[in-house]
Amino acid sequence: MNFLRGVMGAQSGGPQPSGAETIQKLCDRVASSTLLDDRRDAVRALKSLSKKYRLEVGIQAMPHLIHVLQTDRSDSEIIGYALDTLYNIMSNDLEEEEQEENSQKQVEDLGSQFTEIFIKQQENVTLLLTYLEEFDFHVRWPGVKLLTVLLKQQGPHVQQIILVSPMGVSRLMDLLADSREVIRNDGVLLLQQLTKSNAAIQKIVAFENAFERLLDIITDEGNSDGGIVVEDCLLLLQNLLKNNNSNQNFFKEGSYIQRMKPWFEVGDDNAGWSAQKVTNLHLMLQLVRVLVSPTNPPGATSSCQKAMFHCGLLQQLCTILMATGVPADILTETINTVSEVIRGCQMNQDYFASVNAPSNPPRPAIVVLLMSMVNERQPFVLRCAVLYCFQCFLYKNEKGQGEIVSTLLPSTIDATGNSVSAGQLLCGGLFSTDSLSNWCAAVALAHALQENATLKEQLLRVQLATSIGNPPVSLLQQCTNILSQGSKVQTRVGLLMLLCTWLSNCPIAVTHFLHNPANVPFLTGQIAENLGEEEHLVQGLCALLLGISIYYNDNSLENYKKEKLKQLIEKRIGKENFIEKLGFISKHEFYSRAAQKPQPSFSSPDHMMFDHEFTKLVKELEGILTKAVYKSSEEDKQEEEVKKSLEQHDSIVTHYKNVIRVQDQELEELKKQVESLKVQNEQLQTAVSQQVSQIQQHKDQYNLLKVQLGKDNQHHSSHSDVAQMNGVQPKEISKLHEEVEEWKHKLQLLQEQLREKDSLIETLKLSPTAAGGTEQSSQTNKSSGPEVDSELYKEVETLRTQIQAQSADVIKLQSEKQELLQKLSITPVPVSGDDGTVMVAKTACLEGRLLTLLQGTKELKNEIAALSEEKASLKQQLDSSNSTVAILQNEKTKLQQEVAESKKEQDDLLVLLADQDQKIIALKNKLKELGEPVEDEDDTESGDQGEEDEEDDGEEEEEEDD
């Protein structure tokens, strides 16, 4: 009780009530008073006591305060007092200045315990969310602060309650639109706590238009020149975007990357940057890095990198990079940001290669950065950032790698010495007295050779002039010379990493390395010695380099073949000792740190030992080299034979691929031919339908003519008496005779045309049978099918033109008949009374003429019948073309089946090889387990071995007989 009195600051004497008694009375007033004014005064008093008597108010008054929130929501003043009191109870910030260091943990536990009591009933948090909708400042602001404290104390639990609450997150997003800056700024802090480590809430907040609102606030506050509100908004943006691929994609698709460009518009006068501006710009750069982090999915990172280039953000960052007066930490972070914006993006890498520093004469930005990297007076973090930038520039950039290596080759070195190239800076750093420069230059040069066998071979041509009067030595020889001189551990580790990267997957480089007789003894001596722990790393790298020299050895040097190097390891080092030393690399602490992320981040220069990409190489080669050392010569031979067989299979596969490619081309051509035949078929069908319609029209016209001729015959018979009385003039009769002769001549021409068409029809009837015979042929018929179709198409075209000419003749005949009928009906026939018998004869002639006209009509009907037969022949031709299309489709399916069978045969061959290898390995293992020596021989030598065994048996039998 005395302790509580001390905490509450009770009076030492007198009958005055203690703080606990006062709090109890105030709680009773809140619970029992019926007047709102009395309850309001009591809650106000509790608020004033809550800072000093936090424990007592929390224990006694919390239930009553929650009850006030539930029942008195109509009075904003008492609600504000209740919310402030609860905030004072649960917040740990108020007591930090008053509490001593030893009681700080107890205070933090107190706030967390009160928070846990409050959120145990989820309705309390839901009730608090409803008060955030109130516009009254005295209600909304305390509610925001209280919810922020709840999230700080019990974040995951409160997040889950808000997540399941209807419109819970949407209510909180409305705080950003509040016109009162105090509420808006505290709303940003609330959303910071709400979005921590909760991807679901992050997505909801993002889709509630958070990006738009936060970017508007940053712009209104002055971008990087703004105050702490800009910092809070940037922290909230980082929470929403970091490790959240959905929100990153939404940010990019919403064109919000373009709105980041004005953040980095820095003026010429960069002196006197405020601490807040440095913080804001630092967070802005980190936000850019979140979007292009190497840990993001490659597709999302690539799209963000391209968007940053197109909107000019990368160009703006490069401007800051080359500007003067920029603070060191901002410059370092800008270099790291540019590094990740260009990493793996060819377009951005090409732009960065074209950036020049504002110097006289202008120098490429890469050269200026490398000068900082190899300068030992520059800050350590800045040199690490430049190395990371150089690595990102060369990552998956064969063009950039070639440009860097070309600056080292003899043909491209500037003889005047006026300009310094990247290659010269790397060589200078590689052989300087500063071990950190040696390491950085070696790693940078290794990245220029990463996964590029061509450049590894070209780098062998690099010659270095060591001193005046001495012949130049190769870069490879100079690296091994420095190794043997016993330099610092960091220098030797860097050079060994460079050599391992250089020799891996490059047999020519291995041959050059082994050609120096001092290299192998040096490596074996380093591995075999029992040195201290500080040398374990060097021993492991020497073992790795020697293993690479064995595995990628092409046996071109007689003294350093694979088998001899393995024997050397077994005699001087021991295979177990060699594998143990090789394992020193992956077991090292620095190796584990470097393998975590691409960016080199070291606490001190002494810890700078491993590169991230080199750890990948070690992981790839460690198991392979272990197997290579233990393999015997027979196993090597078998492996080479397997490689040869695989190469043969690869050649077979490529052959089949070429065959498949040719067949695909042929299929495409056949498809095109089928399409053209379909088009021709459609055209022929339309032509036939048109001819049918024309024939029907002709039939109708002939029927009409027939009816009209019948009526004319009746008319002439009725006027026969008149004809006997009225004679015909001799001129008219001669004209009629001439017209009859013309009609006979025309009929003869039509008969000749009909005979020609009959012969064409016969040839068409014979053509389908010939086409059917060709369809039964093999693959040679592929080209004959389209030729037959083209001939048929030409014949159909000739028939079409003939039919059109024939229809024109029919129309002409119809018109001439109509003119003749008109003449017969209109022409008067005068007859003399003396020559009646002559008139009768003339009338008979006219009747004969009419009969001949009727016969011409019948012949025209016969011609129509011939046209119908031609239609039937055209249909047969179409049927033959359709059958040709079907045959082509069958041939296509056959080709596809052949391709599938060839693929299946290839897969079966590969499966048989794999099964054979597994069986051989299993048999070897069984023989080894039984303790039998294993001798591997080819299948072709098995017969010879059998004969030798039989000869041995024969000799033993002869000895026994003797």
C-alpha cells in the first residue's frame, strides 16, 4: 500500500483522500449519476488523473469508460474525454520521460495488458471504428490516436478484427481525405501500423485509392522539400509495396511510376540540404528500389524498369548521380538505386553506358565510378555501391561485357594515354597496394567474364608490361605471380575467385594455366599445408581452382592430364583431405552472408571476402568436382564415350528437328494449296449456279416464244381468205427467202459448236478417271494434284466463256425472231385478182418458213439439254477436286504420324541410354560393396575377354595333366 501511495503521490498526512479513493468515487459517479453533466465532469476528472495514476484508472475506470462509449454517443464532449482517457491508459509514450530505465519494460507490459483487455471484446474495436466516422474533431482525433495505440500494442489481433469488420478499412481510408491536417497526418500514422506485415489489408488499402491520395499529399507538401508528413507517406507507401507483387503491379498499371519523376528534380545549387530533405530523398530512393528489387518476380521487375526508362526517371537518377554537392549517403543510395533499375534490362544498361560525366573532356559515367571504386580514400559504403552498380551493369549484358574486355585488348588500347579506360582502371586496381581495391577489381573483372566463354578466351590475349626492358606477361600469368608472392588474404581470395571464374567452362584457359609449370605445385603446396584458420579460405579456393583444372581439362598437355593430376592429389594431398579443404568454402560464415542477396553489404572491409555470383558457381561445382576427383580413368573414358554418344544423339535430334522443320514447311504449303483449291471450288460453284439461273431464264423465254408462235399460226389460218384476196409484193418475198437462208447458215454454225462441246464433255469425263489413278500414287503425286486441278480449272474457264458466247447467240436469235414476227404481223399483203393460185403458193412458202422456225426452236431446246449435260460434267469436276483435297489431308495426317513416331523413337533411345547408365552404376555399387575390384570395359571388348578366359582355362588343364 505504501508503494501504491508513492506511485500515486498521496499526501503524507491529513484526512485527504488518496488518488485511488478519488478514482473510485469518480467511477461511482460515472456509473450511478443520472445527469449527463455529472458524468461528463467525472470523465473529465478521470482524464486528468489518467496520466499520473495510469494503473489505477486503467483497472477501475476502463469498464465504465467503455460503457460511456456505448451509451452516451449523442454527446461528443464526453465521448472525446473517454477516448482520451483510454488513450492515456494504453499509450506508453506519455510515461517515457517520467519512468526510469529499469521500469521501462514494466510500462510497456502495462500498455500491452490494458490493450489486450480492451480488444478481448471485439465489439469494442468495432465501436471505435464507428466513432471514426464522426466529423467532430473532439471525437475523431482521439479515436484515431486510440486505434493507432491499439495497433502498436496488439497489431496482428487488431488487424484481424478490422479485416472482418464491415467496411472497416474503408472507414480508415476516409481519414486521408479529411481537410484538417492533424487528423489526416495521424491517419497516415494509423495506416502505417495497420498495413504492417498484412498482405490482405495492404491490397484492400491499395484498391481504396491509397496511392493516388498519398501521392497527392506528397505533391502538396512539396515533394522532397516537404516535412515529416512526406516521410510518413513514404513509409506507408513502402509498407504497401514491399514484397507485395499485386500492389506493385497495380502501382505500375496505374501509371504512378511517372508521378515519381518530380521527386528527383534537384537544382544546380545543392548546398545546405536539410536533414528532413535527406531523409525524404533517401526514402524515395528506397521506394524505387522496392519496385525493381532483385527478389521480385523477373517479369514484374522488368516491366517497372522499362516504365522508369520511358518516363525519364532513370535519366533523372543519372543526373543526381553526376551532380555536385549531393550528400554522400544520398549519392550512395542513388548509385544503389540506379544499379537495380538497370540490372538485367538491356535497354537501361545501354542508356547507362551512354551517360557521360560533366567534366572536361567528358568521361563515361562508368569510368568515373570505377575511379571512385579503386580509390582507397573514398568511403567504404560508396565503393561497395559502385561495385554493385558495375555488377548490375554487366548482369546478363554480353554487349557491356564485350565493351569492358575490349578496353583491355591490345588493338583497342589508347596509345596516346590521354583517356583512361575501364579496363586500365581495373588492371590498376587489381595490382595496387590496397587489398580492398584488389578484391573489388578482381570481382568486377570476374563479372565481365561471367557465363561468356568467348570473352574468357579473348582475355588470354591481354599482355601487361611489368617493367622497362622486361618482356610483357599475360594477365593470367601476372595474377598467378601475385598469388605466389604471399600477399594479403583479401587480395589472394579476390584473385582466386577471378581465376576460378575465368577457368570454369573454358578448357583453353585451363590449358594456359597449366602450361605454367609453377602453378600446380603452388596449389598443391597450399592445399597440403596445415595452416591456421585465417588461411582456410585460401586453401579451399586453391582446392576449387585445382578441381576446375581437372574437370575442364582437355588432356592437351601430356604432363597435366586428368589422370596425372588425380594421382598427384592422391599422393601429395589425399583425396579425403582435398575434399575437406574444398568444403571450407561453403562452411565459411562470409560465404553464407554473400549468398543471401546480390548487393554486397559488409560491416567492415575485412569482411569483404565473397561475391554473390561466385557463391552460385561454388554451389554448382562443389559436388561435380568431388565426383571428378574420385573417378577412375575407366570411368572418365566411359564418361567421354557417353558424351560422344550423347553428342551423336544430339546430332540425330537436330537431324529430326530439321526433318520436322521441312515437313512443317511442306504442310504449310499444302495448306495454302488446299485453301486456294477451296477458293476455286467456291468460284466454280457460283459460276455453275449462275449458269443454271441463265438456263432457267432461257427456258422461260422459249416457252413464251412457243406460246406466241401458236397464236401467230391461228392468226394466219384465220386470215388465209384475206391472203387469197390480197397478194404479196415480190420484193418482200425475196427478202424473206434471204432471211431463211441466213437462219439455215446460223443453225449449221450452232450444230458445229454443239459437236465441239460434246467432244470437250467427253474429255472431261475421262479426266476424273486419270485423276483417280494419280491419287493412288505415293508421295510423287503431291505435286501432280495441283497441276491436274489447274488444268481442270483452265478447261472450266474455256467452257464458261463458250457458254457465255452461246447465251449471247441465243439472245440474238430471240431478238431476230421477235423482229421477224413483227414484220409478219405488220407488213400488208396486197393480192391481185388474176393470180390467186400464185398467192396460194406464196402463202404455202410462208407456212414452210414458219415450220423451219419451229424446227430452229427445237434445236435450241436440244442445245439447252447439252448445256445441262455440261453442268453435270462441271459437278463431276468439282467432286474430283474435293477428292483431291481429301487425299492431301490424308497425306498431312500421315506426315504428322511419321513426325510423332520419330519423336517417340528418339525418346525411347534416350530412355534406353538412361536405363543402361543406371544399371551400370548399380552393378558397380554392388561390386564395390562386395569388395570386388571394378574394371569397366566396353561391350566390344567383352568377346576378347571371354576368349582370353578360355585360353587361361586351357592352360590350367594342360598343367594339371602334366
